[in-house]
Amino acid sequence: MMNRMPSRIARAAFLAMTTVIVVATPAAATTVIADAKYKWYYWLAPILMLSFIGLLLQMCGGYIKKVLLPKYRGKRVEE
């Protein structure tokens, strides 16, 4: 099982890079669609940023609580 780990990490990294490229591609078309019809509301950006940071913190906290603390306290980790 340990020899499969690098391929899983490589696959996850490739998937992440592909996702970023696919999602960022429409940003190159901003000069084409920069019209009053497609206005971005800038007040929404801080809300989205804070909610994303909150989501990341919750995921990290849940991982620490459910996996790392029981592992180092000698309890069984449920999978």
C-alpha cells in the first residue's frame, strides 16, 4: 500500500492543477465581456473570501479533532 502513495499524490496534484486552469480560463476573457451587463459586485468578494477561510479552518479543526488527537492519545481512529 505504501508504494501506491506517490501515484495518489501525483494524481491529486494533477487534478488540482487541472481544476485551477479550467476555472481560471474564463478570467482571460474579461476584456471581451467587460460590459455593464456583466458587472462584478465587489462587496461580495470579502464575504466569499471569509466564508472560504472559515471552511478551511473548519476542515482543519475537524481533521485535528477526529484523526490527530485520538491517534496521539492512543485511542482507536475510526475509518
